[in-house]
Amino acid sequence: MPRVSVRDQLHRHLRDYLAIAEAHPPAEMSLDVRSVAAVLHVSPTTLYKYRFNEEINAAERRQRGKTHLSGSEIEKRFFAEQLDQLKTELEKERERNRQFVGRIAVIEANAGRLGIDPEELYRAVLKPVRSLSRAGSNMSGARKRFRPF
């Protein structure tokens, strides 16, 4: 039976410790590479070597996010996140508008190049003439396909 890898064993201990530490406030159990290395009795260099520092930093962010906030702090955070989201959406829409303006400029330039008055592109399309009924006229050409012999 093969020997258990030191990395795998350390990773298992690290996950166990991080799961416990996330439930506690940052003042009780701080989650940074040096303090975690001291608890696990390994060198911080070892944690960096195996890239466990990324996992520790993610756990620290989750721990900070779980701290108990007052009602006004929760409300502030909610509105700040909503404001950021709206700003992002606004910037996306502005970019779409810039692309549409560029596309319209290309269309106008091509219309002028082809000899079409660009102002004609903005005129309303006329409604079709509906004074004559086309009922039963079989516009699809079915008469041609089913001709009697």
C-alpha cells in the first residue's frame, strides 16, 4: 500500500482547520498564512509551496463576510452592492449604444457609397395596400406542384 502524501495529509488538516475557523469571528481565530502555519505546526513557506495560501485567503474572506452586522450595516451593504450592479449594467448599456451608433454610421456611409440618399433610410415604411383581398390566391405556388394530367 503506498504511503500517504505529505501534501494530501497537510491539505486534509488545513481543510478541517479552516472549516472550524470560519465559524469563529476573526478576533478569536485569525485566518492568515502565518497563524494557520503556527496552528498546523508547519512553515509558512510550505503553505505557499503547495499554494494553500489561496485557500486560506478565500476562507478569510468568507469568515469576514459572516461577521455579525447591525441592521444599518446590512442595509448599507445591500444598497452598495445594488448600486455597483446598476453601475455595471449602465456601463454595459452605454457600450451597446456606442456600438449601435458606430453601426448606424457604417450603414449611412455604405448607403452613400451605393448611391442611396442616407436620409431615405430614416423614412417610415409605407403600409401595404389592403384594398384587394388575396384570399384563395394561393401565393405559395401550390397550383404548380399539383397540376392535373
